[in-house]
Amino acid sequence: MTLVLDARGEAQRGLRAQIRDKIVDAMCVQRWWIAFAAVAAFAGLSCYVPAQKPQALQLSGDYWGAHDPSIIKAGDTWYVFATGKARDGGQFQIRCSTDLHAWSLCGHVFNEIPDWIQQESPGTKELWAPDISFEGGEYRLYYAFSLFAKNTSGIALATNKTLDRSSPAYKWIDRGLVLRSTVADDFNAIDPNFVMDEHHRAWLAFGSFWGGIKLRRLNDTTGLASRHKLYSLATRFRPPDPSPAKPGLPPDWQAIEAPFIVHHGGYYYLFVSWDLCCRGTHSSYRTLVGRSRKITGPYVDKSGTSMMRGGGTPLLSTDRHWVGPGGESVLLQPSGQDIIVFHAYDAHTGVPALQISTLVWRDDWPNSVLEQ
């Protein structure tokens, strides 16, 4: 994958400043730099520790076949939930790892599609885009049901007290519909992402094609939808002469989906996937990001372009090994090793696979890379 970074030229300095900075930097990168921190602070010097380089994690085991991965850590185990049936036919594959490198399939969520979804959307054969979180003493899994290229869709919620299958408390409970979209709406109720803001208010970001990425308040206790305002966060900019839409499909220029929001360092960051998923070696998915001081926006990219006018700073793009990186989720970890999890397609076979890259924050912007 290609890495997009700011080109930062170093400002010219006087000889004294250069010598001082070299001394301070050398102090900071040594393992014993803490012993000098008080001296540096007393002298009015600031220690600069060079940022890490983003790294792709090398994966093994059952990491192939994952779409729209959503990750969470519980105890000493990381869990990834993904679109697609498990080997036993259950809905939503669950993968487990104790080191983020070796993965195994370790279950599914539903044995079959819930009856109420089969009645409401009888054409649905597979549930999509799981989003896992922990809130209010329970694990919340938001997910979508729909038909390909239609916006007659819905987002639902399932909960569990634990992710440990050996626990007697392990049981997925379907909480039902959260919100829906119809042909009369200018949005598509798929690709949910649950997020708590800095005031501990619950929100749900979602959207695909049509009017783009939306945001709606949830009930803080139940996690179900409230009657609050619907916010628009991001959309593609209509080109002057767009190509006509294929029969029965929305136009390609509207292709933005898979929102994921995190709060980091005073900003909310909105990650999105642009272009087309699920086409093997012809997939054109790519991942972009913007930020805002408020969860409701406006979100802008590094150049200041609004994401409501097609803005977005590139984060992950196709390279010669992997194509179509997207369907992302982000995990901010107490250890400081933040990661982005997504799917991509083998450039030669077109087979999808789970991918994990570390995130490095520079100038309040995330940077990530996939290197094979």
C-alpha cells in the first residue's frame, strides 16, 4: 500500500540552535533519557523523540476471507468480527488472536439470519459490516442487512455480556432494529459505527453511496436510535460530466462508505472508504481520513477541503501486492500502539484477506502503511 505523508521541510536554524537540538535529541533517544528530562526541563529545552515508522503486521493462520473487519480486545485476546458466513454456516465470522499475528476462526454470532430480518428483507442472504464495541457493561455488535446496490436497508443491534465462549454468560441477544432507510431516503442505512463522544454521548455513523456518510444520536443507555437530528458528515463531489450509472445501480461517483470515527488529541477523525469494493483484483477501494473539533463536523482534510465536498486525505491505496484496501476499523490502545484493521485483495488471485497496520500520528494526522 502507498503511504501518504506531509512533505515537511526543516526550517533553517542558526548554528547554536542546531547543536542544541542534536544534543537534546541524542539525550531523548537513549534508554536512559529520563534521567536527563529534569535537566532539560530546567534548561527550557524540549525533548523530541522521533516518531515511529508505520508497520504492516505479518499475519498467519485464518486471516483470509475477512471482509469489513471490526476489532476489539477483551482480556488478553483480540477479536475480529467480519462480514461473511463461518465455515459452519453461521453469520459473522469471529477470529481470535493473542498476539495480533496468528489468527484462528473461533465462532460466529448468529446460527442464521434472525426471523424478523428474513420477513422484512426476504432477499437478504448474508448480514454485513459488523461493528463491535464495549459499552454499559456489554459488548454491542451493530450490523446491517440490505440487498446489493439498494438503499432499502436496516441497521440492527446484538449484545453479549462476554466474548469468552467458555463462559456460561456467553450468549448473543438480538436487540432488533436500530434504524432503517427506504427508497424515499437520500441515504443508505448500512456500515454502522458506534462511537461515544467526549461527553459520553452515544452516536451511530453509517452510510454508503447516495447522500454519503450520516450521523445520528443513540439512546445512551440502550444503544438504540433516538429521535435526534440526522447529520451529514461526508459525500463525494459530483464531477462535471459523470459517467452514467449502470442499470439498477447508484452512480460510481457517489462511492463513499464504511465510516469509522475515533477521538484523538482534541479531534474527531473520520475514516472512510472510497470507490468500489468486492471486485477481486478489480477492486478500487481506498481509505481516506478527515478531522473535526466536533463529532458532528465539519470534517476537513489536510488541505482544508470539506469532506462534504469530496475532501479526504489519502491513507491507504492499492500497491503491487494488495488492491482495494478498505472496510476499515481503528483501535486506539492504552499501550500507544494504535492500529488500523481492514481488508484488501491479493493482487494476483483477488482473494480477500485481513490486514493490520500500525498507526503513527504526525502533526495530529494518522499515517499507516502496508508493506509486504
